[in-house]
Amino acid sequence: MGGGSWSGSAYNAAAARRAAKGIDDFDHDHRVKTGRAKGVHPTLDPTKLIHGIRESRDSDEHPESLPIAVIFDVTGSMGGIPRTLQKKLANLMDVVIAKAGIRHPQILVGAVGDAYADQYPFQIGQFESDNRFDEQLREIILEGGGGGQEMESYGLAYRFAAYHTALDAFEKRGKKGYLFTIGDEMPWPSVTAEEVHNIFDVKAEKDETVEELIAKVQEKWEVFHIFPMDGSYPNHTGIHARWRMLIGERFVKLDDQELVCEVIAGLVHMLETAHDLDTVVRDIGVTGAAGKVVKDALVPVAKAVVPGGHTKGGLPKKHVAQNRSGISRI
């Protein structure tokens, strides 16, 4: 996967055709819920990963691929996130390609729920450089479930990124990809070996804590969690504290989930170019109240981004103490 290039005109034409025919943007979800289809779409089934992985590879067409993974919560109040993403993909890709200067992004989309309560707790696409990642996004089932315990199975996204991805960017150039999880709850404390078997159809040696998984993921990914403040738990200090303990300033609070695409674009732009925050927000093309929301979301990360002229794509290295799980936090 990963061939071709993103086309805004093709994206707009496809949306117009669906609208003209009365086809829902998330047609597979609609078909499953009306009994005309069953189960996770084959392109998103984690039990069908080729050789157990998703690959982001270089090619003659894309010699310097950069993987960007966006895995979002589709339980309860977060069900609107994928529709927001799908509506704003053209703007996201414009900022990533034209403004941040990333010529060869490879986008992967996925969905996470609750492994203890949901029928479809994890769905995951391929890394794509063209409009096929929009097609895969629209095949996701928006289950809308969840277990009601203020925790969801975000650890499955970390398990996937740590053990089930192969990235030429990292393997050939030492360049980390970007992993964004999105949701308004905190992760379950661990991912069990039983869950790994049931969801990925592979054998895991042991249960792993979310701290262990995040540490493994951070070896080859820049990890962020976007927390919509208009979700179910905007002022839950326990949830906020848990995420800050896990990933520090990479816990990004967003006041309006309608601006999630803009924030993702801004984070990639900022780390790739080390431009100042005002330049990044201007390049995204948001102004007024929306611009302030995006800027406020980016401020904690902006304070830690390397200054212009230094190495791009990461935060400055500092000597920091490790916690009991071995996670180093700034």
C-alpha cells in the first residue's frame, strides 16, 4: 500500500457523487446497523493483517514516506469525531503537504472502543498516500458503545503501533512517525494476552501495562492523545492527570472537537518545521474564535518544540528521571 497521491478534487467529486445518490458517507456502518452487512469491513479487520503488520514503505513514487496514524474513539459521545475528520480531510492534507512541506505522507486511520463491552473494539486501515485512506475511514463502524467505566481500550492502539507496524521512515532514516489517539476517557491499565489473541489473532507472551506499551511505541512514534473537552468528561481531573502522567505535554486538550483535523495538522506542521505558533495557526487557515481554540490546544506542545534551525520532527532531549515503569517524561 502507499501508492498514488492525495487529490482534493477527487475527494470533492466522490463526496458529490455520494450525496447525489443518497449514500451515507459511512455506508458500511449504515449497512451493518440496518442488517444488510455484518462485521468489521475486511480492509479494517485486525485479524487479517498481512504478516501481522501494516507497512509504511518507501517507493520510487514516495522515496521519503512519513507515517501518520489517527486512531479515534468511536464510543458514546466520540461518535462524531470520524465524521468531522472525513469532512475536513482536504484541509488536513493541504496543511500537511503544502504548508508543512511533507511531500510523502502516508495516512492510516483506525477506531478503538472497549474490549470488555463492544462488539468491534478495534478497526485498523492501511497506510495510504492517496484517497484510499478516505475510503477506509468511511468503512469504519461507528459503534457508539463503551463500558461506562471512564476507560476505553486505547491500549490496543499502542499495542498495534508498537508490534504491528513496519516503518521505512524509522528503519531507514531514524525518523519517527506520528501517532494520534483521540478520545475523552482514559486507557484501561493493561492490554491482556487474551485481548491480543482475540483481536489480532496472534499469541502474546504476557499481559502488558499501558505504560509498557507507550514506552515501546515511543521508540518509533511521536505519540499524542487529543482530548475533546466537549466530550463526556471535560473537567475530570483524574482522567487529565492519568494522561499527563503517561505522555506529559503530549496530552492535548481541545475545546471543540470540530477542530480536530486542524489540531492534527498543526501538531505535524509545528514539529516538522519548528515554526512559531502564530505561523502554524495562520498556515492552517483558521481565524477568530476557531483560531484561538486551535492555538490554545497547541500551546503546551509549542513550549517544548525545538527552535528553528535545529533537528526537526521531535522534542528537545533532556535528562529526565524515569518513573517506576521506565517512562521518561519532559
